[in-house]
Amino acid sequence: MSAYKIAIAKGDGIGPEIMEAVLRIFDAAKVPLSYETIDMGKSIYDKGFSSGMTPEAKETVERLGVLFKGPMETPKGTGVKSINVTARKTWSTYANRRHFRSINGVDTVFSKAGIPIDLTIVRENIEGTYGGVEHMLTPDVALCRRFITRPGSLQVHKFAFEMARKEGFKKVTCAHKANIMKLTDGLFLETFYEVAKDYPEIESNDIIVDDLAMKLVSRPQLFDVVVLTNLQGDIMSDLCAGLVGGLGFAPSANIGENISIFEAVHGTAPDIMGKNMANPTALLLSGFMLLRHLSLMEHANLIENSLLKTLEDGNHTGDFGDRNIPSLNTTQFTDAIIANLGKVPSTGQARESKSTSTFHLPVKPVHQKVMLAAHGNQVEKIVGIDIFFESSMIANDIAPILLNHVKPGFKLVMIANRGTQVWPVGSLFTECVDQYRGRFETTDGSATTIIEMIRLSEAVAANFNVASIEILRYFNDKPGYSLAQGQ
């Protein structure tokens, strides 16, 4: 079998140590891979590369299509974006899969209770709060824009159902907050059920994310695959890691149409760097996902069974395991896994994938950026504007000033503060900050123009410090904006 070539980024902190351990195991198992090491991580940022990677590293990943990386540190207090998030977004790895499974030899509350866990979190990886689009509207008010798109949601939902079909999972659950965020999470939930129609053999349902959190820590066996938006998925996946022994047993795959990234979820652990104490299990588990992604099923199963056998026998590093059994250092633990190649555990053998990957290397050349579109033909009309402005006045004193700028055919609908209506009705107990939103709409719901709305915002700006505006639109006679609390 000819060797695939993949990019390797060793990472920061314990990254080089655990990457060396995993690659030793791959070599011992005769995995047909070759490696091209790239420069990526905090040390590269410190050299002046703001993205945390050199141009040569970026070219290598885009040529090879697969990146296997150790944990990387994002410098603190410098304003730089997360190196990990930048890589996922730059290469459009839209689906983050994290698989959590009970492992014999890794004791948890659930393993002691005889409750096996085998669930997968699929997290949308590009959009949501992690778009990182933030602005200070006043010295006291920060804004983060949360983008949820129909094309992006369709992508991740399709991945979740396809993965469930291949792996033999019976149920896919969409977790959301559509009860509160009716447009953003509402769109995510709507597209989930659109995709679910194409997979009638798989049970589909949804759950509010806070209810999910409660049920995960009380009855995790209720779930097979859970798909979530970006920030919610990040939080819930760390919760799930706690159910199976911690981040040391949490693998991660970031899947895109052209490029995929495989990494451990945990951090760089600088306190044990260079001490030969690190646990390579999470990165090795991520390596199994990589191998299966490349259709190297036999090699993945061989090494996974060896790991499971090693853990079943009581071998462990210092961060987990039976304290009555001496812990192994990184080298010894790696040697134990290699010694068990060809052996199988008595319970919990490697998962057999139901089909092979359709992924091919090398990546086909891309000559222009791809535009995702899914909305079809929609009738759009502009009906008003939300104007965000700074003021230390109370709403009842602001309203007459705004009303002075209302032209015939328009009305001031409401004034809100921190998302809650404070005019024309509200409560004296609603505490306000120095940033308001004034909503203007056409009196009869008829269409207006962006030019008219900008002129209105300019008139308001003559009296107030305008921080931001949002145009209010209808799509196919359906409002594309939400009401304020209490409106």
C-alpha cells in the first residue's frame, strides 16, 4: 500500500512529546503514512506571524489536505485570535466531531454504576459566537455578533446524519436555544429537520441545550449523536469529556470538504512539559479518527484494540488510573501499547465503521473561493431600521428627541435597553446602561429603501452618538428580526 503524506504540527508544551509517542505507535503498526512537519503554534506567533503559522505551513496543509496537530497555546493579552480556531475557520472545517466512550480501565462514576457511554458530539465549527465579530458600542457596552447561516447549518447537519449512518448510530439529536434565540437557533433547528427527512431510518429529535446538560450528567445513555451550534457544542463536548474520564480521553476531528484537522482537545500542560509525564491517549484517539478518515480501517482497529488492551490491563499515566498500580511515564506507556499490538481486550473492542471514507488525497486545486448558497428565491423588502446609540438619559426623555426625526409614513415603534423594551411601556425596575436601541418602521408595513433608513440614522446621529444600525427586512412576508423582551 502506498503511503499517504499528511502535515504534522507538533504543537506547544507537551505537544511534541505526545506527538512523538503517537507516531512511534503508528510506525510500529506499519501505518502507511509519511509526514511533512510544519511550523505552527505559539512560537511561530512570537516570531511575528499573527495567524500562528508560516505561509509555507499554510501551503503545505492546503496541498496535503490533512493536518495532525498537537495542542497549541494562544498567546494571552495580545488581541491575537486563537490559533486553533483560525486554522479551523481558514480551511472551512465546518464539522467538529468529538467521540466519547467508556473505556475499561478508566474509572468514572458511570463505569462504576455499570452505565456505558458511547456518544458523539457534532459541533458546527465555523459560525456562531466563535465568528469573533466584536465591537465596543460604548465604553461600558460590548457587542458580539452571532452568525448562523442556512448553508453552514445544512452542512453540519448532513455530516451528523451521514456519520451516524456510517457508524451505525440510531438517533441524532439537535440541541438548541430556539425557545429564546428564535431566529439564529431557530434557523439551526429548522435546517436540522430539513436534513432529517433524507434519513428516515435514523431517529431525529431535538432538545433545549440546558435540558441536554442536565440529562447528560444524569442519563447520558439516552443519546447517540448530538449536533449543536459552535459555542454550545464546545461547552457540551467538555462536559462529555468529564463523563468518560476527562480531556485526556477526548479526541477531536475537524472535517471540511477539502481539508481536515485532527487534534487532541486538551491544552498544552506547560507544568509537565519535558518531564516525560504526559498522557498521549487523547491524541492517539484522534489518530484513530484520522486513520479511518483515510480508510485505513485495519490499522485503526489494530492500534485501538492495543490501546484498549493496555488500559484494561491497568497501565496508566499519572493523570488517571488505579493509584495502587504504579503509573508509567510517557515512554513506558507508549511501549506498553506497542507491545500489545495484535492483542484485543476482553471487552469494548474497536468500533467497526460501516463504510469506507470517500476522502481522497491529494487535495484538488481550488482556483477561487466557494460561495455557499441555499436560500433559493426569496421576496425581500425593507420595512425599517434599528438604530443603536449612546445616551445616559432615561428613555422617556429620549423618545421626544427621536420622535422629532420621524417622517410621514414612519413610526418610532419602541426603545430598548439590553434587549428589553423601556418605551413606550416598560417597568421602573428595568435597570439600564448607556446604550439604547431605537426601532423605526413604516406605519403600514410597506417597503422602504436603505437610503431612506440611512438618512434617518444620520438625523438621529445629529443628537446621539450612533454606534451601529441594523436594517429591518421581511423575507417572503416573514419578519427577519426579533421582538424586544416585553414588546
